[in-house]
Amino acid sequence: MTNRVKEDKSLLERSFVIGIYAFVAIFALLCIIPFWLVVINSFATESSIKLNGMMLFPKEFTLYSYQFTLAGKQIMSSYLVTVIVTVAGTCLAILITSMYAYVLAHPKVKYRKILSFMTYFTMVFGAGLVGFYILVANTLGLKDTLWALILPYLLNPFFAFIMVSFFRTLPYEINEAATIDGANDLSIFFRIIIPISKPVIATVSLFYALQYWNDFYLALLFIDDYKLHPLQIMIRQIISNVNISAYVGGSNTNYSQAVPTYGVQLATVCLTIGPIIFLYPFIQKFFVKGITIGALKG
């Protein structure tokens, strides 16, 4: 009778595990299919897309959409703007956020609770669109500059609290030992805290990089010069079918074919998401660890 119960329990456990794997597999497939449709149909002919719609396996393939997209100068210019904003913004944001989070987590800082409240307050209440625009465009004079795309995101309160949670898990005895050895606060932070905080720094770096790379809101507000448009604004213009030729074709008149409207949209999306996808493998080993450790202690 006992063996029978064990067999039934073992069968139930195996069935549960198989069900979990099946659910995860189906969910992963549902996530992959839209991505696959975008990538594979970016190589389909314009006539095929118009006639059959987006197919899992198009019958006609061409590189014309990519050739047309890469022929103009705007995509290279937008790529450069986005790369500069993402790299510079992420590096500066990580520096400022980590230093600020370290202050909030430091038990010897006198006004850390007031600073924490001010940080939380900004998560709940904002200045509003008008006040934000006046501050950046008029007071700071950053309109039509790359700083308008970088400065507003340098300190994200949510990311700061993630780092605060991580820093609070570090033994304070490390600071005391370094202080006895003659190290000041800057030396402790840059030579001790930063090297042992790679998991949370990698995690928050990914969040910041995605935020800067995918952002179009700031460019929509503050950038009128099309030469400073990032990739996301370029995609917005293309998808809305506004001046596609001017954006990706420029003054090139060698194209005898019609503008591949759908193909250009899909090709541009593929070209813009590629670099940020390649970022994941390099920080994947830190990502889960950083999220887990940062969530252990509030």
C-alpha cells in the first residue's frame, strides 16, 4: 500500500513538472513568434507583405528593404546619437545613482532618512509636463542638445532603491576596517564597494541602457533638429509613414522601385533592436544575482 502511494505521488510530481515545462514552452513560443514575424518579414518583398500579410515563412525574399534603409545618412546619424546618449547616459547615471544610493544606505549619514523620503516623493509626485519642459528647455537651455536626452534620466529613484537594498546587505565592518587602514569615503566607495557590487551595477546598467536606448519622449519634447533625432524618433517617423524617403533615402534618386513602406518599417526595427539584444549575454550572469540579492533586504 505504501509503495502504491509513493508511485502515485511520484507520478503526480512528474505530471506537475511536465505541465510546468509545457506551460513555459508555450509561453516562450508566444513571446518568440512576434519577434520572428518582424525579423523574417523584414526580408520579404513588399508585394508579398501587401498580398499575404506577415507570414511565418514568406515565399519571396529580398534585401531591398535593408538596402533602401541603409542608403540614406539619417539612420547612421540616428545610430550615432542613440549610441552616444546610451553610453554616456548609462555611465553617468550609474556613477550618480550608485553614489547616491550608497549615501542612502550608509548608516552613519545623518540625513539619509530625509533624502530617502525626498527620493520616494519624486516617485509619487512630479512637476508636470509644463514645469519639466520649462526647466529643461528654458531654464537650463538644453533644447536641441544631446544633454536634453541625458540629464533628465541620470537619477531614477526606483533604480536607486534597488542599489540601496543591495548596499544594505554589505557588512559595515568592511567600511570600518578600511577606515582603520586610513581610507577615506571616496577610496572605500571606488576601491571596495564598487568592485564587490558588480551584480547590482550590471543589473541597473541594463535598466538604464534600455531606458536610454528605447526613449523617444525626451527627443519628441526637446529635439527639433532632425540631425539629432535618435533611432526611436526615426522609427516613429517611418511607422507613421511621414517622409520616409527624406529619412532613409535622402537625396538618393537611384531607386527605380517604389518605397518599400512595410519592409522599411520592419528592417528599421530589426536594425535598432539588434545592438541592445547583444548586450544581454555579457551581463546575464550578473542579472539574476543582482535582482535576487537586491530584493533580500529592504
